[in-house]
Amino acid sequence: MFNPYTIILSLFVIAGLLATLWGLAIIIKARKTQQWPAVEGEIEKSDLASDANDLLPHISFRYRVDEQSYQRAMEFPPDITPSQEFAASYVQKYPVGASIQVYYNPQNPEQATLEPGVGKGDWLVFAIGLGTLIFGILFLVFGG
């Protein structure tokens, strides 16, 4: 018969492994943006609130790659805690009409960002997954 303690800890290990791998994929994807080429762009819209969230700013920008024009809205990771101060800081950082560097994916120029690289929150999923994985393994091995 299976020990419920072992089953629960095994699920912790599996969940931790999956979250760790997912977090690692997020970090790898974010690091790739550091090698993307940059072009000059312009902020088109900079509002304190977006349609989806009153506390997230809505910032859109346009840029050109190989004579093709693109327009994007700035995306924010789901793990941030939006606030009025957060929105105000981004509206101040990216005012309408400002000239900015836009980093774009050379394989898919529609994919672009104003802030390349790994953000603070990008490590969160990886860290939680790794912690869960280690906790599950330690208790499976030494908890019995």
C-alpha cells in the first residue's frame, strides 16, 4: 500500500520540477532579448491606466524595421504588483513623443520590447519551483 506522506511529497517534487523548468524557460527567453538589435522608436500613448487594469499604465510605441512599420503596447509581467506609483513612474519614464530604443526579435520584428533582459520578477517562478523541489526531495529522503 502507498504511504500518503510519500505520495504528497512526490507531488511536491513533480510540481517543483515543473515550476523550475518553466521558470528556467522564462529566464532563457528573457535573456535572449539582450541580443536583439535595436532601432529608434517613438512613444505614441502613455496613460496611467490600461483597459485591463486601473493600476497598470498603457504605453504604446511605434518603430520601423526594414521599411515596415510596427506598433506595440508595452507588456508587463503578471507577477508585478501594480500601483498608482508604478504606473506614474512608467508614464514619466515614457512620455508621449519621446524617442526610445526598441529592441526587436530579428526573426519576428513584430515581437519587441523597451526593456530587454531578465527582470526581477522573472526569477520568481524559478526560485519557487526550486524551493519546492528541494523541500520535497529533502523530506522524501530524510523525513521518513
